[in-house]
Amino acid sequence: MEKIQNLASQLPEYAKDIRINASNLISEQNQLLSQKQILGSVLACALMLKNSQLIAAATADAEKVLSEAEFNATKIAATLMAMNNIYYRFVHLTGDSEYSQMQTGLRMQGIATHGIEKVNFEVFALAVSIINGCGWCIEAHTRQLANHGFTKPQIQAVGKIASVVNAMNQALAVN
């Protein structure tokens, strides 16, 4: 994560906590998540946030670890969650259970045809869903990861990655 680390080190003094968290998170999470899961999550979040500096740094780091299919899956996760997180947040926030019983009618084939390990795709989708604040999707992806044997500290690690990438985005935008 050399490029992300370098980008974080350039954050201004007011974002010192974010600089330190980015550095700690990378080394700390290596024990809980695979490099593919970390870099894929960072890239999926950067793509969703549409920050060119984050995308460039995450892409450069991810290209060293992710296969072409995994790289593509980060794009699928970012794009489909952009749709799903809004739709399912709408369904959830209406408070009307009838909406959840209705046919969605939105194509989401990429969730099943992403071409990578399901658990890794779930990690990428959870990271994006956390940033987008979709409770329904966060619950669904968390449940899927737990069903695949993920521990609560591993799931929390995904949340930390999403929060730090989001904070880096904020600091870069304010800078």
C-alpha cells in the first residue's frame, strides 16, 4: 500500500489523525484481512467516492495484488452498491414493510457473476455500503461474511478501512 501510504503522508496537519490511522490500519489489518481484501476495499471505496487522487493511489497499489477479475469486481461492487445502497436505504427508511415485499425490478447480475471469491466481493460491497450508510445492505453483507466464517474483528476491520478512506477523501477535498 505504498501509494496510499504516500498519499496519506501528504495530508495536512489538521488531518494528522487520518495520516496515522491510515498507516496503522494498513499494518494492523494485515493480520485480520488478506492484502486482496484490504486493497480491494480501499479501491472500491475510492471508486465510489470518485476522488481521482485516491483512485490513482489505490489503483497503483491494487494492480500489484489484484487479478484482472478482482480489479473488475471492485468496479462492480462500487457501481452496484451505488444503486443498491440508495434503493434499499429508501425501502428501509420508508418504514413500510410492503416495499420490501415488492419486486425490485433492478438488474443486479454482477452480484452473482463478479467472477471472484464470494467472500472477497462481500468485503468490497460491505466497505462501499458502509460509506453509503445503507443499514439494510450493511446488515446483509455482514451476515454473508459471518456465514463465511468472518469474525467480528474482521468485519470491524472493513468498517475501519471504509471510515479511513472516507476521511482521506474529506481531507483531500478540504485541502
